[in-house]
Amino acid sequence: MNIAVAGTGYVGLVTGTCLAEMGQTVVCFDVQKEKIAALQQRRSPIYEPGLEQLIQKNMSAGRLSFTADEKKAYGEADIVFLAVGTPEQEDGSANLTYIEEAVRSIARNMEKDVIIVTKSTVPVGTNERIRQMMERLKPPFLRISVVSNPEFLREGSAIHDWFYGDRIVIGASKEDEEAVAVVAKLYEPLGIPMMKTDLASAEMIKYASNAFLATKISFINEIANICEKVGATIDDVAYGIGLDKRIGPQFLQAGIGYGGSCFPKDTKALVQIAGNVQHRFELLEAVIQVNNKQQSMLVEKAKQYVGCLRGKKIALLGLAFKPNTDDVREAASLVIANQLIGEGATVVAYDPIAVDNAKKHFPPSVQYADAIIEAIRGADAAFIVTEWDEIKRTPLSVFREHMRTPIVLDGRNCYSPEEARRSHVTYISIGRAPVLAGVYQTE
């Protein structure tokens, strides 16, 4: 069976590579010729632990290839996975331009019956729209089936999630039951529970899952904010909540909010989807508002403990929206960098992986360091924005030794207050009492 993957972004590249690792013959297509050229040289355009090694392994085995030639990609394909981007529009809805372009490309190049499997996160009703487009555009003597198969891959652990995921969702119309069986057989070797449903339900499952996880994050951040005011400790509160099996401990880590390519986009898209059917999703609107406010919290705390930020050197540690990725989309670091520069501060940033991507999106005045010590040397404050292991392994005593005033504002609660007291630094975290090593002059 020949498999084509439309799009070599995060989802497409992981999907194609993992299918090849499972023994399938896969060709990945993208219109960006520079990206395809890099992949043909066995270089991954994104950072994901283990991905580049799997690309190289499966290209050597002859199971995985990359092309910018749509005829080569789709001409002999039995199954096409749609994994193109659905970026956010100004009103929060998903832009389906790339989906439509991919559908037209498949229709004009297909030479046999094709099963289209949608991996991209798309609004409810999109797969039915894909079917209608294909029926209108395809050669009349060929058949198509459309299956919704949303992805649940976490950046930074996508390879593990593919092979050891919680569930596989396959949605289709009753007329496409044979196609469902074909797709299910692809996944059978993984031994992961499968759920088969209709198209609309499969589409909604993806949005509802991300919206619920985003809700947990905003909820625990609001609890953390209350903890600071009433003298409670968020670590104990979150642990106590998480022991309840109905709630669980996942996504109860207080911090400065969620980011990345999924949660911000998908929560806003679901609000828009609800609005399209005259339903105001007030709970999710509040989740988004809380997250937007949370991303600005460290700067407000800095004003309280550092004073006027104009002319101050601020170290920004961590730029990716989460560890083990180079993705800076919707990252809190971008919000914070812009606010600090707006306050007149000098920003020196460090990230072990994401600097090249950051330079494309961050203000040009941001300076970049090659090491944590270089970033914090002579700094008036250090912001911890991404909980990289390298940062968590750096003793707080290092901040004391190298900063002008050792004030650490930890947006991810990487350290314990006890370590801060032992290290004689002023340590400000989320949902916990501040640790004050001394009195610093504020303006």
C-alpha cells in the first residue's frame, strides 16, 4: 500500500516518519522546495527528540522519501494523509486555504481510488466539505473515501505518543466503512485502543480535548493566584487536587500559561465554531482571558521587586513554549520580551534549541547568549520562562554568583523555596510565598 502525506510540518513529518517506521512505504509532499531539499539531505526542519534519526533510518531502508512533485506524491497513492496547516484567522477561526489547495492537488493527480485521511485539526463539517470538493474535482471513474483521524501528538514527545498513545480516533460516514477498516489496519500493530465514530464527532473530539486541557491549566493558574493572596502553597494544593482520581495530576502545574501551535489556536477556533451555531462558549472565553493575563504576570512581579525596569538588564531563560521543542509560536517568552523592551529594559535571552526560530519572531533589540551564565552575568533580574532540564539543573547559587542583583522570577516553579533560601537569592514563583534574600532599592 502506497501512502502519501500532504505537508511536512510538525504533524505531517511525524506522521510520515512513524508510518515508515511501522513498515509502510511513505512519500511526504510539500510545496516548500527548500524544506524538501533539506529533508532529502536527511535533515529535519524541526526539532523533535528522535525524529531526525528515524528519518535517516527509514530513508536508508527505502521506506521514506520526500518530494515537491505533486504527481509523484499523489499519482500512485492509495491513502493520502492531510497534514497541512490550518492557521488562525483574525476572527479566531481556522484558515482552510491549505486544506483546499491540497484537495485540488490530490484530485488533479490521483490515478487510482484514494482514501483521504485528515490529520489536520479542522472545524466540524470540514471533512464533509472535503468529500464534496473531491467528488466535484476528481476523475469521474475513480472513487474517494474521507476519514477523520485527528492527531494527539505532544511536541517534545511526539514519537512516544505515536507508538504509545491513549487512543486512536477514526471518524467516517457509513458509506466509508471499508475505508475505516483499512485505516484501522494500519494502526493495528500499535495495540492502542481505537474509537470509531462519525465525521463530526471525530472533528469535535480533537477540539474538545485541547479545550479541556487548556481549561485545567487556566484553572490551576487562577488557584495559584489566589494561593499567593491567602498564604497557601500551590504545590500542596495541586498535589491534593490531583490525588482525586476524577481529576488526576496532569496539567495541574501552575505557571505562566499555555502556548504553542495547538492550545491557543484550537481554543479560539472552538469559540468561533460555537459562535457559528449561535452558542456563546463563555467558559472557554474565560480560559483564554486568564491565559492571556497569566503570560504578563512575571513582568508585573518584576516591577514590584526590581522597581523601574528602564535601563535594567533582564535575562530571559527559555524561549520555546515548552521544553524539547524549538517552537516559539504563542510562547509566553515572546509576550514577556515585548513587554520588557516596552518598559525600557535590555533583554538578553538564552535557549538551548529555539534561538534560531526566536530570531525570526522576537524584537530585533533582543540579545542572545550562548549559555545560561552568559545571559545572567551582571543581570538585575532573571526570568525563567521554559522549564528546560538544563535550567532546572543549574543551582540557584549560580544566579547569586553571577547576577548584579540575584532576583529570580520563576514562571515555571523550577526550584523549591527551600533552595532559594539556602542560596540567598530573592526568588519569586507562581502560587507560592516570595523568598526575599535582602531588601533591594525600588524606584
